[in-house]
Amino acid sequence: MANNKAQKTYYYKSFNDDFIESKNQNYKLKEDYKWINNNIFFRLGSKILYFLAKVFGFFYYKFVLHVKIKNKKILKKYKKQGYFLYGNHTQPIGDIFIPAYACSTKRIYVVVSPANLGVAGIGPLLPMLGALPVPDRIKDTKKLFDAITKRIEQKKCVVIYPEAHVWEYYTKIRPFPSTSFKFPVHCNVPSFCMTTTYYKRKFGKKPGIVVYIDGPFMLDNNLTKKENEEKICKEIYECMQNRSKNSTYEYIEYKGE
């Protein structure tokens, strides 16, 4: 990595530390929360809101984040089927828009923490934009699985950030569990990864972004479900680690305590 002095330094005790928290961080889903809402007004509002978000997102993605996406053409080959897209979690807002433009021919649905729905203003709108919150109660886990399965059957893209917490502008890949890969094994579809990297721009303090798309990562029919989870997890983690080496600017330095 080039010798560019970081603008900030954050200290962490573990890779599960959360540096970005909302005032309603402990937000809980309602007992009757619907992961699939078939109400006609919800569905209509969802289409309109998603369109408006993509229009706004284009300017944010292009002129604020300065994103370039490499190798997105490999996703076009899978436009007639659903798939999963895994990424490193380094942009609190950008991680909503970046996959939407990487998968430009598909609508995306993003697995998120329930805390996101508690953010003032935008939180209540996130389900209409495609947020699929991880349930607080174990008994609701099947509802999330059913919702994800339905979106895959509808030939959509489901986005997962297995690192869970946002570490803004982090240039390495944090460890993540194989449990995040139960979904593609359950749905028996390909997985891809997108690795966000950073470089020093000629103008401005904040770095530019280059995102690399890789895959597909396929299941092995000779392995058990658990073995396939571990296989895909290992392959994607190693791929993202390798791609992360393309970062040339550490805008925020993260140091372990």
C-alpha cells in the first residue's frame, strides 16, 4: 500500500466492534413484522421508491463516492437466475447503492441488522427498498429464509455483508463465519463477491473506490451442506483478501488495542 498518511485512527478491541451506531441501536422488530409484504400499496410504493433511490444513488455513487466497478460483466451471464453477492462492509450509505449498480439488470435485496430500521427518517423506508432484517427471535429465522428463497426464485440478487458491522474505509477483510453462507447452500444457486478497495484521488481528501466482482463460487454436490458452507466461505474470503491488496490508500487507520 502506498505511503499515504491516514486522516483518522480508530482503535478496536475485536472485529465485532461497531464504530457507527444510531440513537436507536437496540431497535427490535415488531412481533408481526413481514419479510414479504404483499400489500398492493406497499408493492407500488416499493417500486417507486426503489426507482427514486437509484436516481439519487447514481449521483452519490458517481460524484460523491467516485466508484468504478471492475468485471461486472460476469454477472450479466446470470441475469436469468437468482444469486447471492457478498461484500466487505466499508460504506454506511454506499453499500446500499454500490451493489445496485453492480447488478444493474436486477433488483437487489440486502440482509441487514434490525438497527438499520431504527434510523430516524430513512429506517422505516428500508423494507420498501429491499432490506431484509435479521430477526431478533430464533422462531422468526424461517421467515427470513423463506423471504430470501422467494427473492432468489424471483431471479433477484440477495446481498450479504458477512462482516456484519460497518468499518468505514477499512482496507482489509475481517474474518466472517461460514453461517453467512447457509443461504446459497439452501437455495442451491451461485455466489459472487464484490471487494471494495480504495485509492488516493488527485483532488479531495477522501479516496476513490474500485470494486472488483469475482465468481461464480459454486456448490460441490459431493459435499454435505455444512462442508459446502465452509467451502464457499473459504473461497470467497480468500478471493476478497487477495483483491483487498489492490487498496493503495488508507484513509482511516484501524489499530487493535
